[in-house]
Amino acid sequence: MSEDGADVSPTVVEVREYKGESSLILAATQLGSKYSETRKRQIVDEWVKFFRSGPTPIRSLQFVTRTPKRLFDALAEQSQLTTLQLKWGDYDDLKVLSAMSELVRLRLRGASGVRDLEPLAGLQSVAELQVEGLRGLVDASAVGQMGSVTDLELGGNWMTPSNVRLKSVAFLARMPQLQRLLLHTLIVDDLDYRPLLSLPRLEKVRVMATRGMTPPIEELVNRLPWEA
């Protein structure tokens, strides 16, 4: 517990370090020379077995090192999660998340293998959604079915930088509840950004300027609550 009385999430490497906490920070990969290569593989295997065994007391789970696909896939049984955050990994199939009906905060960073956001459509409790590190052409239309999202961030890799392409942002017109919207390192193929003008509750918004976009970036800045 911190000095102000708030709970502090422990950061753990091995399953044996977990003591039943409801909030956990996991650093089970990218381990140094303290661990042999065999032990490194065993540590991931043990977490895979742990998560596959069924729901745990964990409500908030944050991965702060690379999340291998097999470890991500093992999360399918963790339907009790309310917060899930990933730093990066080779995960690609978001169907793993489809049973997590209690999720309120979902942050998927380094999502370079993800091409389809359709499995997120049924997550009706998510208020904060961040998916970044996307590559190639992605269909994000399913996000428009997420009726509780008020804070939305979508983008490619801003560190490289590397842009992701979305077919369209027409789905935003179905999200009048949005309060914050950030579309970074992202190009919309049809160049139509008019759906942003139909969002009545926006408090902060920023998108990447693109040649030929409609309306032009200057108009969007003037008409929307632009976040510098």
C-alpha cells in the first residue's frame, strides 16, 4: 500500500510470486541473464497453465514486457477482468477477449499482428479503448458497436513512425457517446473525416493531417475541441 493509502499492484515474474492480489503487473518475458533460456520458457509455460486453469481473483492485469501469442491466448478464461493492458507482442486473434464482458479499460499496444477488430464488438462495458501499433489495412468498423466507449485511441506505430490504414471512419457516427478521440499515425482510405463533426459530446480530439482529407485539417481544428 502506498503512502496515501492506495493499493499498489505488485510486479511479478513467476507464478509463485502471485499471492492472490486483484491487481497485477506481469513481467514474465524479456528476462536477463539471471534466468537460463530453459527457465525463461518454463516461466511462460507456468503462466499459460495458470491462466488456462480458469478465472482468478485478478481484476486488473497489465503486461509490461512482450506478450507471446500463447500467453495472450491463455487469457480466454479470465472473463472476470475489468482492466487489461498489453505493451506489445505477436498476438493477432482478439477472439480471446470476447468473453470478457466486464472489461472497462482495454489497452492493446504493439498490436502489429491484429487485422480485425470484430471480436471487440460485443464488449459493451469498455469505456476506454486503445489499440495502437496496428499495421497494414485494418477494418475497425466493429468498434462502432461498442456503445460504452467514451475514450477511443487508434493508431499505428508512433515511435517508428509507421502509419496504419483504415477503410473508413464512418463507424464513428454510431458513437455519439465519445468524449475523447485520438487517431494517430493513421490514414483513412476514403479520406472522409466528416463523421467527426457529428459527435456531440467530444471534449478532446486529434487526428493526423492527410492530403485530400475532407474536411481539411484546418476546418476540423476550428470546428472541434482540438487537443494540441
